[in-house]
Amino acid sequence: MNRWCLLGAGLCAYALALLATAPATLADAALQRASGGMLRLAVAQGLLWSGSAQIEIRDPRGQSGIAREIAWRVLPLSLLRGHLASEVRLERAKAPFPVTLTASRIELANAEIHLPAAVLGLAVRKLAPLGLTGDVLISVSHISIARDAIAGRAILQWRAAGSLLTTVSPLGDYELGLDAEGRTINAQLRTIEGPVRLDGKGSWTPSSRPVFLGMANVPPQHEQQLAPLLRLIAVERGAGQFELQLN
């Protein structure tokens, strides 16, 4: 065995030793830095190799958030192939999903993420005062994130959508499709079913704020109840028609 093979074997052994002994709390610090404080791993237990925690999603000011249980397990043989692969399991998910890290990108596939609708208010501050209710399911078929590019597809479904500010419930079920290629993420909103019809589209890049334009159509029997709610975030364009801009 030549010295380069010995060096490679030594580096792999060193990396395995670090993973085997490093505490899981180190992942919390790294995640906070990468997300600008919007994500963190609280109450982390175990090791970087295999651990569990509460993953917190916070608003940009860090004043409110939601938490879900998460567990992970690194697959050590992946280091021999030049990357770091792990299995991640989230609360309420049917099965774990793979996350792969290389020197230039992070990839995940077949992920299922269940969250309360309040997460929409954390992601878009304009929606926070509405007290959104219902369940959000994010399904990721595959996403690859590099420093200067992103590629993949995800679908966000908002089921039994509602608001604490109205007695009309549910408003409907809605789906937001997200397609990423290069430096651009495109979004398309559609209504699955329900009395309030929502549709719209938008796009954004890592270096710019999201731009989204949507329309809400309210049936006449609900217009008196829902118009005051929609006027908080949208512009009334006509009878039962409201335009929403997010940027």
C-alpha cells in the first residue's frame, strides 16, 4: 500500500473518530449559522454519529417558533465514497429519508415533513397576524443545494386551511408547487378543493426577496365574513376578488 492510500485511510479513520465522539450539540451551532438563526437543534442528545433533538423553526427575529422531534444516523460506509450520508427521521413521517453532504452540496430525497399551519406565518411575516390553522405537509422528491445553484422539486399542501379570525372553516385545501433550477425557485399555487379559491405564482433567487402574486375568490355567501380578514393582507379588486402580493 503506497503512502497516498495510507493517508486516505488515515483521514477516513480520523473522520470516523470525530463522528463517533463529537456531541450532537455541535450540529445545533452549525445549523444556526447556516440558517441565520431561523433553524436550530434544541435539547440535542447523543452524538453527531447518531442523535436526536427538537428541530425548531423560528421567525426571523427569533421571538416565536415551532418544534418537531428529529433523529439521525450517519452511514459510516458513505465516507469511503467521498461523501457523508445519513438517515433522518422526523416526527409523524412514515419513513426516514436520506440526506447526503459533499464538499460542494447537500442533497435530500423522499422527505415528508408535517407541520402546523402556523409555520406559514413564521416564513411570511405578512401572514402571521391571521393566526393560520390547519396542517401543512411538505413532500420533497429530490433537492440538491449548492453554493450557487439549487435544483429539485417540492410540494407544499395546506390542508383544512383556516384562520383564528374567522368562523368559516375550513377555507379549503391548497397546494404550492416549488420547482428549482439554477439560481431560481418558481412557485405555483392552486386550489385542491374548498369554498375559497386561491391561485397564484411567484419566484425568487438566493440573493433576492421572494415575489409572489396571488388571487383569492370568495363566494357571495362568505364574502361578508371573509372580506375583513382578506383586507388585512390583500387588496380588494372587485366583488369577492382579492389580490395578494408578497415581496
